[in-house]
Amino acid sequence: MLEYDVVVVGGGPAGCMAAKYAAKEGASTLILEEDAEIGEPVQCAGLISKRAIEESEIKNNSSFINCELRGAIIHSHSYELKIESPSPDKRAFAIKRDIFDKELAEAALNEGADIILKSKVKSVKRKREGSKLTLMAATTGADVKGEKEIKAKVVIGADGARSVVAKTAGLNVAKNFLNCVQIEGGYEIEEAFAEIFVGKTTAPGFFAWVIPIDEDTARIGLCIDKRFSPHPNPLLFLKTNLSGHPIIAKKYKGKQSNFTAGTIPIPGGACFWHRQRIAKMVNGAGVLLVGDAAAQVKPITGGGVYYGMKCGKIAGETAAKACSEGDMEVLWEYEKGCRKEIGKEIAFGLKVHRLRCALSDNDFNTMCHALSKYEMMQLITNRGDMDYPSYLFRELLKNPGIIKLMGRNILRYLYTKRKNR
Ligand SMILES: Cc1cc2nc3c(=O)[nH]c(=O)nc-3n(C[C@H](O)[C@H](O)[C@H](O)COP(=O)(O)OP(=O)(O)OC[C@H]3O[C@@H](n4cnc5c(N)ncnc54)[C@H](O)[C@@H]3O)c2cc1C
């Protein structure tokens, strides 16, 4: 029977980073991935910051970058806000997620981790004997077919939004999910700016996006929060946007390819990071959740690659330390470490997400109008940060126009708060 110090379930950015750091710290480490190839199928718009690229520690950036973006244009129904990055340091990039993930996996292999593909973990259990956890994996590789048992001191669940590890270990973090769809297609691109479209008819409870990936092609997609949508299927909204949205439909040139659909977890409860557990100890063994499995995503934008890698590093290091010291209590350091890094951002982001769900199309217009004033645009340009947006949003919420809007929507906000629990 296979036996490792650390078994990481899922070979996405969070899992690869956790495995890399566990192996680097001396733990025998295995990644189990259900798909036949790392990075495929892609379920991502591939928009990440320069900071996230640095966090990935991948040397050869050119292998996975589609293009550098100069800023973003936010469209409500009647207004648009054009935000240009003031310096190259603050720019964002459209990336090829399949190649990016493969590079991360390669780095984990180089540190000594093993990877087994086509292995879908079905459960994580503690058997009566010993202090190790037993993973049951269904393998579909040509060489080995059937059920496989693997033992581990620490299991890291990096198996995405619908985590089996979280479920079978009794650690359910996300209660709500955004439903997302995306295509790639021909698009009239004037400048390398990401476009964001808000409004109840465009993408209820979230937003739609157009992200250029070369001179005439873009990723066009959206997420909805179905609790605030007249229809639970995001595809209906995508079709409507492609055929009837006053901007998207005009610039969309057909040639559709690479359709993808997926979910993004929304952490539950305002005090999420104080109440929910992403680590568990069971008689000398332990389970950690990381990335989407731990709902480590920005509730404002749905981005999870940066937080997943950041927390993946902490998970890998902590798991290796717990194994080398033979003390699973060390695993609590993981929860503390993640809370320190991203706890406040997630808690504040949830409030902004609730506010967004409460706003009507007219409210979005009012908001864009209030933010288009010179001094507000200066604030957004200079203090905007796609990985840590809370500072900017706290400042924006002091604007009299926004305070008035909040006041008008307080009852609807409280209603969305109840629904978000
Ligand atoms: C449409 C869409 C667009 C997005 N756009 C962006 C964006 O622009 N920028 C951004 O930062 N984020 C974006 N995200 C979110 C981002 O994709 C995720 O936050 C990120 O991929 C999380 O990384 P992860 O490693 O936690 O999980 P994943 O990348 O989901 O990886 C999980 C891995 O686990 C494997 N797995 C699952 N279950 C099992 C099992 N039982 N056994 C073995 N293996 C298993 C899966 O095959 C997968 O390889 C988007 C998401 C969607 C759906």
C-alpha cells in the first residue's frame, strides 16, 4: 500500500503550491489528480495580478501569459468608468491557465513530490488501527484500474469548490456558489483593457466580463448568484449578452470556442473566518483544506488563484512541520496563518458582495456616476488593488453619493444578508 507524509488531493494552483512546499520542507508528498492532465479542462478567465505571477515563482512567464492589460472599464447600463493602471506594477495579465497549472505541477515535481493522474479520491477516513488517514481513490489509468488505498499523516484537500475531502472529513466551508459560464470568441478590441459589466439583466448578483487575450479574441463570460437571479442558468444570460447587450453584442464577432462552465464558492456568514474550520485533527493525523475547497476566493471578484497559491504555501509548510515534529496540533497554525493573510479581505468582501446583490440597475448607474468624479477616479486609480480591494472599498463607502445609496438600500441589504447566511 502507498504511504506518504502528505497527500494533496487536487492538482490545481492551490494543491500544486501546497505539494511544492510540503516536499521542499522534507515531507514525502503525493498529489492525486482525477483528470488525465494537469490544468485541463480550464475553468477560469485567467485574469491575475502581477503580484500573483510573482507568487507563482514560475521563472518562464512568457510560456503562460496571453497579454498584459492596461486597466479595466466598468460598464453600468448608462455609465462607464475607465480605470488605467498608474504603473506597470499594478497591471493585470490574461494567462493560459492550463500551462500555468502545468508549470506549478512541474515545480512541485522538481521539489520531490509525486503525482498520480486519473485518480479520483472518493473518501478520506480514519481506520481504527494506527494514526494515519486512509484515502480511497478510484483509479482509471491504463496500468491500474479500480480502487486504491493510500495512507497519509496529513491530507490536504485542494480539490476545488465541491471538495470531496471537505465533505468526507466533515468540514463544509462554502454553502453558496456562483454559477459561471464563459466562451472565447472574436471581439472588437480597441485597447488592452478588461471590461466588466454590472446590472441585474446582464449578470444578476455578480458581473459579466470581457478579457482580451490577443488583438481580436477575448474571453467573454459571467457569473450569477442564483439566489438573486430570476433564472438559475447562467448560460441564458450569456446568450442574451452575446446577442442583445448594447456593447457586448456589438463588439462580439462570433467564432465561438472553448466553452466552459464552473462554480465559485462564496464563504458563508459574516464571521466566516472566525467560525468555519479549515483544519481538523484526528488522533495523530490531520486534514487541511486549501484554495476553492476552503472558499479562499475574493467575494468581490471571484478570483481565487492568488489566495489559493498563498494559502497553499502555508498549508504545505505547516503540514510538513506537523509531520516532522510528530505533533498535529501544529496544524492550527495553518488556520491562523490564512486568517492573518486574507481573513479581513474575505470578511469585508462578503459585505460588498451582499451590497451588490441588493442594488438595482439604476443604483449601479448612480454609483458609477458618483465614482466618475475626478477625486474618486484618482482614489480608484491610485489605491485600487485587485488582490486586496478592501482598503479602496472602505474609502469609497465614505463618499456622500454612496452613503445615500446605502441608506436607500439598507432594508434590501439586510434581506440579502439573511439570504447569504
Ligand atoms: C468561469 C470561471 C472564471 C474564473 N476566473 C478567474 C480569474 O480570472 N482569476 C482568478 O484568480 N480566479 C478565477 N476563477 C477562480 C479560479 O479558477 C479558482 O479560484 C482556482 O482555480 C482555485 O484553485 P484550486 O487549486 O483551489 O482549485 P482548482 O483549480 O479547481 O483545482 C482543483 C483540482 O482538483 C481536482 N479534483 C477535484 N476533485 C477531485 C477528487 N475527488 N480527486 C482528485 N482530484 C480532484 C480537479 O480536477 C482540479 O484539477 C474563475 C472560476 C471560474 C469558474
